[in-house]
Amino acid sequence: MKFNTYLDNKKTLKLIHDTSIREVILEHKTLSRMGRLDTDSSFSN
């Protein structure tokens, strides 16, 4: 079964790491209706 969701921040990405989800697609907020990731938060460590 495949799931589709979106991320608000890197904290959520870390939570997903410990699940069975193996692929995450990050979309910039200007390209996605529900996305909230801007350039700085997408690429910062």
C-alpha cells in the first residue's frame, strides 16, 4: 500500500524515517497547494 502526504518541517521528516515509508518527495511551497517548505528550510541542516 502506498501513502501520500506532505511535510511541514524537518521534524516530521525525522519521524517518517522510523516508519515503513521509504520515499519522500519534497515540494517547494510555490509548487504545491499544501506544501509549506520554503527554500531556506528545505536545504538547511
